[in-house]
Amino acid sequence: PAPAIMKVALAARVALLTAAIYAVAAQPACPAPVGLAPVTPAQTMPTIQDSLDWIVTSDQSMLFATTEGGKLYSSKNNGKSWLDETPNLMSKTPKSSDKVLTLVTSSEDDPHANVIVQGFEGEHWGSKDLGANWIQPCGVVGADPANCFADPTNGVGFVYSLFKMHPKLPDHLLVLVERDLEPDSEYLALDLMYSADFGKSWQNLTETAGDRVWGFVDFDFAPPVPGDMDDGMPGIMATVYESEDDMKDGYYSPWDYNVHFVYSTDLFKTAHQRRVMCGNSFEVLNGDVYVAQLRDCLVYHATSDAEARAEMEEDTDIVLQISTDAGKTFTQACVPSSLGQQGYTVYDWNKSEPGPDFLSVDHTEISPARNVGFLGNLYSADVNMQFFSLNMRDNIRIGGSADFTNVAAIPGVYLANQVIGHAMTMDSVKTRITYNAGGVWQGITPPLLGADGKRINCQEGPDSCELHLHGETHWMRGSWKTRLGSVYTHESAPGVILATGNVGKSLAFDPTSVNTYLSRDAGVTWEEIVKGPHIYEFGNNGGLIVIGKMSSLGTTNKIQFSRDLGRCWEDLQLSQTISIHNIRSDPGGKGDVFIVRGSIDDGTADGDADGVMFTIDFNSLLQKDANGAATYAWSPPRCEPKDYEQWAATSPNPDKCILGRNATFTRRMRDPTSACLNRADYVRPEPVTKACECSEQYDTECEFGWERPNPLAVCERMKTVDFVRECPAMEGREISATNMRIIAGSSCVDETGALGRDRYRVDGTDDGKGKHRGHGVLAFFLWTFFIVAIGGAGYWAYNQYDLGQYVPMEVKQCVNGVWDKINELMGRRSAAPAGYFEPLGDFDADEL
């Protein structure tokens, strides 16, 4: 009965609160403040900074910053000093600013020294040595005619997209430019321009293709494969119009049946290969290729009935085609939903394995009440990357961003935000966490104490007292004045999660109701580390965390840092009061340098804020003497072997396994008596892993077309899924009699222990019932017995022990288990770099 469960829950929470207070009181005190001198700005700018690129190659480190006013700054000493590069970018006009649109650099995974400064009016600059020497635009006075960056439009039209460098041979470039389809025509066509000499000369691939291609839509270099460049010509993938009439007919269509995905190995000199008919947009991610294709493509092109074609164009639906062999062959991703598919975000955190981990799908809702524009469904892949299972309904999704993320270095742990119920408002958003890649989602048990040491009060009851955290959508939308920090993890700090959020019934969006939280055990337990929303960053190979109050809550004159994974915090004053926009460290999170960027009110009549950057280098901070003067360098101790511990990444599940494995990591101890930093040459040992036996409860998920109505139920056939329409390949496929499968990515052994040996072939008319009767009853009986038994033990322990004086470890584990299981019982199941697809008419230059 609910009242009995609530009594057990209340008793458990009281016991946990008492234990938490006791544990806090028993901890050693934090060290006394070091007494560091305030840090002065490294650079101020006339307008706010809008990007920061930190490029680390094998032999150098370089930082570039661009501003809203079109200026470019660089630093070759990790932010200690900055140089305004804008005057070094020669121009046909005497302007020394308003030149820079954006900076095009290499990826963090494969960095190189080539950079492109993309400008306006045909003027662009390049460098092959990270800005030490700039290649000037051709035609500019003083530019070297033998080594200049040519205008790819040749003075006609304008650049439509960002430049794209080949991932392995960065001198090879691609870019889209616009041209009039006809003189004085309302139609514009896009030509794909190619350069093999880093912009010195350009080749128009539309002209090279002749009448085989009339215009390009989307483009990229093909994933590099052995022999790809033996003839000096890279493979190129694109979506194209193949005739002038097709282009005119579909000019204003968001999705177009006459746009096709093609592949060329000779720069379109000969006929291209049409790989996906009606493939409208695509993404290359970790060597795999994803193409959004119109579902009824073959039917559309098989009929000449204009009325039938018009009807299909009115009700356009798409499917996703996936290639894991660099675009040679494609397989349709089967998504179990009768709702239309309008866009995808692909998550592929496991770069060593082919194919995606998850898809976020933007569906067309049949109910106007649900078609609110910020919902999507999450689907998890099978081992073949073809049959996707429903993982979460009503995940928050805005544009190409979704509130869904992994915990770095801990495969299988994910967090997501979900709209619960039918309200379809942001007031009903709740955060869920999973330890088996979405096989089961559950609420997050909140911390008991706030950052001030006081009890966190919230309403008791099912789903009423949980921790809710902000996701990517709140960071990506809005401006620096309104943003809140999203869930953030880094491989340099395994198991540590930083986030902003609140404790209560649902996620709060008012900054005054939001605080900052930390978990150091992959989300099992949490602490409120500071009041108010803060932005955060890792450094020193996970040995340093730096935070600062976000501008959405106001200005500040300090940042804080922790040398013990968030238990003790030390202040570092800034010489000016600023609005903090972001904090950055090097891409690998290995160094001791942090860049705090933001804005200051310069007090001028224009009312525009100035940009400012503070460089926090923990190797050169100064300490104050007895008189308060900055006189000598602070030298924090460096860690010794005794300062590290072994931490096992475990789940709240009884077997403690996460996706079929136990992993033990080496990390810093949380001991305030050794507030040390990792040495510069520190290399974290590889984790020690051990495989677990496959568990039906923790290593399985429902097959394509089945779902669990709740976490304890058997997998039931989704009544709205038409196998023949959604996935013809499912017909006749052999699956387990349990209608479940082992979760892709699980390392567990002996899957028959979880799935049994019985299998059957799927019939499109079969409802999937009768294959595993009795399992749900048995599971519910065992679950009820477990809750009653452990609940009784917890209540007995609470009455037997004076928990204010002594709390045995067994009791702590007991009451903690009670609270976790009750929260999990009350939770709801049904309700990783991402690639994003959207309709053609909605493409922005910064999303190509």
C-alpha cells in the first residue's frame, strides 16, 4: 500500500539525513586559504568574444578568439598574452576590423596547423602554421601573387557555406558558392568549388560535371580509405540536383524527391555514383555516413500522376540510411514509430565501433497538443546498426540539440530530460539516469544537504523529491545572459559529473532557483557544491575543477577552484567585476591553464559591453605577503603515489555491473590533507575491467517493435508499429522468445542466461505474446518481497540505533537501498560528437 511505502521512505530519508550530517561532521576540515593575489585581465576587446579555438598539435599550442565585431586575436603562450591579428589580415579596404566572419580549424581529434579566416566580400585568409604567417587574399596590395588565397566566387556571387578542409590532407578544400541560375532569375544555384592547393586556385565541380549536375545542396569529403588519394583526387560526397527543371520545381521545398546523394572519386569528371536516391541531407561522423532519405522515393518516381506526386509532397516523411563502410553500401535504420520522421541527431560516442549509439528523432506529432516543437524520441541501436529500439519517449529536443548525454569514460551511463505526463510544458520536465544504456531509466536521488550544510527541504512523495539537471538545449539556446550550465563530464575525470539544476518535482528554469551539483561516482550520489548556477571546467588531468558564477545570475569578481574533486573550494579574486560567459581549458583537459571569458560594462555611451579574458595559470599565480602585496609565486604540491586511490565504477544495481563490466579507475583521493596537483607528465593508468554474467534485468532491452509499459513488465508489441511499412527487414527475422536482446555495447558473457535459448521468427501479424508468460508475475513478486524485506530492515534499524551518535555501515547501506529502490519503483521507463539533419529549407551556414 502507498501509505506503508511512504512511511518506509520517510524513515529511510530521516536515517540518511542523520548519516549525512554525521559524515560531514566527521570529515577533516578544508585547508586554510592560500592567500592568492587577484588576477588581472589578459585581454580586453571592444566587443564581446563569440568563439575560442584552442588547437594543440604534436609540437605547439595556439589559441584564437573572434569577437562579435569581426576581430581576430591569437595567443601562442597559452593565453598569457594576446595579439590582435586583424591588422595583419590585409584587405582591399583600409578597415582594420569587421573583417572576420568565422575561423575554420581542424578537429580536436585530428589537429593540424592549417587554419582559414573566413571573411566577407570575397576576402579570406589562410595559414599553414597556426597564424605565424598569413596567406593574404589575391588582388590585395602587397599580397604574393604566387601564394595568395583566391576568391572562390571569382567576384560573382558570394560564399554560401563554411570552408571545409580534408581531414587528412588539409590543403584540399571545398566550399559552396551561389550563382544565378539564369540572368535576372529568381532562382539561385549552388556550385561546389574545390581547391587542391589551399585556396590558390579553385575548380568549379558543377562545370566539371557538365549537364550531369545542375546544383549542389550539401557536401563533404568522403571518409578517408586506403588508396583514396593515390590519383591525387579525394572522394567527394554530395546531395545534388541532376536537372534544371528538378531544381526549379523543388526550389522552395524543405524536402525534395529530386535531390539525390551521390559519390564521386574523380572530382565529377565522369558520371557520379548515385548511392541513395532521394537522399536529401547527410552527415559524416567518425567515418560512418548517415543520409536522410524520403521514404516513398521509389513510389514517387514510379508514378507520373501529378496529383499523386503532389499528395506525397504534402505529407513528406523521411528515413535514415546508414553506411559503416565509408559510403559504399547503406542499410535503412528501422525506427519503431508510426509518427513521421522530420529530423535526426546522431550520437556516436564510441568512436572505435562502427555506427551510432543512439538516434534522437524529431517526429511529426498527430496531436496538436503534443506538437509543441521541443520533443523527440530516443532510440538505441542493435549490434547490426539496423533495428533501433525505443529508448525514451518525449525527450527534450530543440532544433538539433537534445537533453541527452553520456558520462565520459563510463560506457552505459547516460542522463536525459523527459516531459512526463500530458502537460507538454517545460514545467513537467524531469531528469532521468540510466546505468544500462537506456534499458531502464530512473530518477536521481537528491543530496540531503545543501552547500550551506543545511537540510534541503522538498515535498515528500513519489517523484516529488528528485534532482533535476539542465541539458544541452538550455546551454545552446538563448544568450550568455540567460544560459544555464548543462551536464558536463570529461575523460580526464572519470565518474565526475558537474551540472546545474534543482531539487524538487520538476526542472526549474529560473536562475534564482538553480544551484550547482557534483557527483564523483557516475551519478549514484550527488552533492550541492555551491548555491546558484555556475559554469565549470576540468583541468590538470582531472586534478583541478574551476567554477564561476554564471552571468544569468549576475556579475562576479571571483572564480573558485578545487584540488580534491569538489569537496573543498578556494577563492581566486579577479581584478574586475565581470559577467562570466564560459570557462575553457585545453581540449584534453590535461593542462593547468584556464581561460575565463566574459564581458564588462565599459561605461561608454554606446551601451555595448566590452569583451574580456582572464588567463588562470596555476603554475604562475602569485601569493600575497603579510602586507597583502603579491610578492612570490604560489607553488602547490605535486601528487605522489600515496595521493591516488582505486575507484570502481558501479551501478546501484545489486550486481554493481555497468553494461556487463566492472571497471576500476585510478584517480585522486579526496583528502584535504594532500591538496596536490597532478604532475605535468602524469598519465592515468588504463582502467582494469572484468566481465560480468549477462543479466536479464540489467543487460537487456526490448527488441525493435516492442516496449515495456513499465520497468517491471515484459516487452509487449507496440500496437502502432506496422512492421511492413517501418521495417520490411524485420519480417521473418529470428529473435529471442523473450522479445528482448542484449544491449549493444554490453560486455557481459553468456547471453543465454539472460535471454534463454528459445527463439522464433517474427510474423508481421504476431503480437509477440505467449512467448514468455509468467515472467512479469515472478518479477513483481520478487520485487515486492525485496521492497518489503529491505524496508522492514531499514525501519527496524532506524528504531534500534541512535543514528545521531552511531550509524553502522550496514544500516547506511540498508536505508540507502530502501530509498533508491523506492525511487526506482516510482520512476518511469517508457515514459555521446552528434550529427544533425534538418530540412533543406532550414539550412544555416553554420550547420553545414
